[in-house]
Amino acid sequence: MQLAAHDHLALERRGSMEEGMNHNAIQFGLLLKESFFGLGVMAIVAVFNIYAFNEIAMAYRRPMKGRTFKGRYYEMFRFVAYTMLLGLALLMSLAFWVLALTFFDFVDDWVIALLFSASFFTTVGNYTVDLPVGWRLIPSIIAFSGLFSFAWATGSSISMARSLSDYLEKFKQI
């Protein structure tokens, strides 16, 4: 029995719809896998940032309680030094992304992983790498992680600046 031309078209459409549904299921599976990986690394970065930035800010404030005043310029130098520690903590946050990208073989060379991660961590996003299929969301997650990291670091430095201002005012240095 021969099928009419419109029956062939209907069978072709049904076949292409099934392929499309399978393709969408595969894409969803890859997106889910990528999301779990990215959010997992982002959670590690967030926990590190919360701990590191809080410890740096508390270590900065601790000597200001009940110690003798050593001078305005000494305190300003201490502020700059602790702000640099915040910058080092940001670099450590970036190192988590570099390690994750190289350990899971998304990028072969750690220098390329560093340039790629730094580009998106700072939300500039001008360095591209051909990531494997199904891992195209990673740059956005890195950028989101960097955005929060810089926000926390900024909040910590503002808090330290307020402490410095209050401390200098206490000794009539402002």
C-alpha cells in the first residue's frame, strides 16, 4: 500500500519532532550539569570570600581597640596594607575558577584558564575560549561570582575606612 504525499510529510514531521524533543532533553541535561558545576564552584568561592573578607576586616579592627595611637600615617598605612589583603583574597577567589577549569579539563593550559577566568570574573568578558559543547553558561556564572566578590570586597573596604575614620577622629587626627 502506498502512502500519500501528505502522509510522508506527516511522518517526516513526527520524526523531526521526536528528534527535536530528544535534542531538547539532551540540551536540558547539559544545562543542568553545567549549572550544578558552576553553582558548586561559585558556592566555594562565596564561602571563601565571606570567611576571608570578614577575617581581614576583623583583623584590621582588632588592634584599634584599646591600644595606643601610633600616628595618623601609620594607621593609613595599615589601612592600605589590609586593603591589599582584600585584593589578594580576590585573587585567591579567581584561583578557584582557574583550578576548576583546568582540573575538569575545560581548558588545557592554566594560563589560558587564568586569562579566561579573570576576563569574566572582572565582568569585562573580552577573552574567549572554545569550551566544550554544553558548557557555554560557565562564563556567565564566573561573571556573577566576580560581581559578588568585588561587591563584598568593596563593602569590607568601606567598613574598614569607616573604622579608620572613627579611630582617627577619636584621637583628634581628622
